[in-house]
Amino acid sequence: MRKLLNDIENKIYSIEEFVELRKALRHANHKVVFTNGCFDILHLGHVTYLAQAAELGSFLVVAVNDDASVRTQNKAPNRPINPVNARAFLLASLTFVDAVVIFSEDTPLNLIRQIEPDVLVKGADYDASETDPNSKKFIVGSTEVKAYGGEVKTIDLVEGYSTTAILAKK
């Protein structure tokens, strides 16, 4: 059983480790899909979204906000509920998630610039064609990904599932 836990832990990378892995993935012609979020309380909406994102390429990397960056995002004052190491471990336990990277900035822009994913994915509450960085629908990193020929996609959300809605049911 310890092997399974090690396999999960080995899918969690530092930014520097993943940048090195990205070079090997590029060399092996993997189509790298990138998404990011807090993933505070993993739920059906998250799992459905991530499974669909994984189908857009051959390698799915999920960037997860550390605890401090979650607190900067106008979420409830008690967020995150789960610490970043627990959130990263749960994400890494999903078979279709190939790598998890924890980041500490407010947005994943610098990480996207370093990784240069082939596909950048967000939920359909964003708009892949939005070009105004001040719009709430703008996908951070979309300008950069499109500039080097990558794709920017959105995935429909599962109605009724969000961490905020789950916490409101208390």
C-alpha cells in the first residue's frame, strides 16, 4: 500500500522540477494541458472538469494555489478549508492528473510562461476569446499561450457544484 501513496506523492512537483520535466515532455511530443485553481474541497464538479481537461491532451498538469494566494482571492475569510498539501495530494490521487504544481502568486501567469502548455483550460465561467485582462472572464495566460501557437479552451461546469455552494449548505 505504501507504493500507491508514494506514486501519488511523486506526482507533486516543485515549479523547478516541473519546468525540467516539461522539457522532456516536449521532446517526447506530449501535448501538455494546464489548468489551475484552489480545489479547496474536491467535488464532482472538479473531478468532471479535470477529467474533461485531461482528454484535451496527453499530460495534465494542475497548478494549485498555496494557502496564502487563496486568501488573496476574495473568498470567505476561513478559506482555504484544506491546507495546500492536502489539496495537492487529493488532486494527485486522480488517475488522469499527471502532475500537480503548487504556486504562491495571485495568478499562475509566471508559471504558464515557464511551462508553455500546449493547451490552457479554465471553466466556462471564463471566456477563451476575452482579450481584456480587466474582465472577470479573461483567462490569465491566454495571450501568452495563443502567441506561441497554443490553444485556450473552456469546459462547461457541472451545475450546482462549487466549494462556495457546498460550504453554504452547512
